[in-house]
Amino acid sequence: MARVLVTGMSGTGKTTVLRELGGRGLLTVDTDYDGWTRDDGRWDEPRMTELLASNDGVVVSGTVENQGHFYDRFDHVVLLSAPIEVLLQRVARRANPYGRTPEQRAEITEYVRTVEPLLRQGATLELDGCRPTSELADVIEALAR
């Protein structure tokens, strides 16, 4: 078993892939939910440290300010990436209203331009977030098992 981090911008399909992997019986943690991320946009360090110390096999998803601090605790860091047009379209479809105004769309575009290259540097594998969920999950599951 291995520890796998799935990272990427909003709209790349991280949560959807984690749901698929959870349905396949893998232990998954989506850090966008259940109090994993503090108000300052960072992981709750003691909680994440405990999770990784107590699980040889877990797939974690999330993009937070301090995730790079944890890269050496994961066996694989997978970057899901997609063209900005796809990301903006997906973000606008969600129930969350963020990403619908021109200002928010510009903010997302700038974030992708500046943050995604940093994520790419730390990734051990990059996958096209436009691929079918089952295909993405197959690749990540193979890494995790």
C-alpha cells in the first residue's frame, strides 16, 4: 500500500476521483471537507501528520498552502490538470457560487497561472483531468495498491 496525494486546481475532478476510489474500497480523505483545512488555507498539521503516520495506504486530495511541506510523506504526488476553459466551466456548474463573476473567473485564471506550475514541480505524475473518472481512478488505484 502507498500514500498518494492528488492535487490540482478546483475543477480538475479531485473530489470525483476520490469518490470513485472510495467506492473501490480505498481509504480516501478529501481535505476540502471535515475540518482538515484551517481558516488560513492550510492543513491542520497535527491531524494530517497523524493520518499519514497511522495509514500506509491512503489517497488524500486537496490543494492547500502548506501541502508542499508534506510531499516527502507521500509515495506519489499526482497532479490533475485541465485547460483553464474546462476548469472555469466546471467551477461554474457547482452549487458553490464561487467562479461565476468576471472578477472571480479572473482570480481563478491567475491562480492557475501562478500556482499550477508550482504544483507541477512537486508532482511525481501528471494526469489529464479531462480523462474519464474511471481511467483516472485506475491509474491512482494502481499507485495506491
